[in-house]
Amino acid sequence: MQADPDRAIPYFADQCAGLIGARCDVGALSKNIHEKIHNLYSAEQRDAELEKAEYKAKKLDAEHILVFDDFITRGATLSKIASAILEKNPKSKVYGLALAKAERVDWCPNPENDQVSGEWDKIWQQGEEEAAGAKKG
């Protein structure tokens, strides 16, 4: 299974690559289908499920490879992806970027999004409107 190019993360990756003149290869990585790990709460359960994914990467002509992910909890998914990429591209440097970081309740007992300023919220909303218009157009 490869990433669906119409989903948010591949879209963001493609747009970011275009902004800096880099290439985006959504099909560079594949994995086996597995259960979602978002509802698994123990590290052991999550690791066992990620083992089923068996990430595979293709050979890339790139010195630096940036991987986009949605959420990072412990970094296990990005670590497995980086390992798969380095297996085929041992001289490359792999960087991971996640759009959100899950926090333990012990660390942040009242998690909220109040750290996002009104200005950033407006920018986010404009981006969503532009993306919706681009899909229709």
C-alpha cells in the first residue's frame, strides 16, 4: 500500500517540496496494511502493530530525504520509515517532520490548542479554503 496522494500529508509534502524546488515522491515508500495505532495505548501493542507494516522504500537519487507524518507519539513510525529508507539509500540523511506531537496528560494535564494564536488560526482557515477551492477547480 502506498500513500494516497489526495490525503492531507502527501498534499502538504508535495506543496512544501514545490515551494523550495525539491522533488516529492509519494510512492517512494510502501507498507502492508495494519490496524490504526491511534487507539492502541501501550508501547508493546503499538510496536507489535507497526511490525506488521513492514515498510519498504525504493532507491532514491537524493542526499537528503524529508518524511512527513501526521502525529508523533514516541517516534516509532518515523524510526521504522527511516530504517527502510536507509536500507535502500545508506548514504542519504533522513529527516522526519510531524504535524503534531502527542503529549502525555502527566506533562500537560489540560491539553488545549490555546497556544495557537488567532493570526495563525486565520492562516490555517485560509489554507483550508484554498485547498477546497483547488480540489473543486
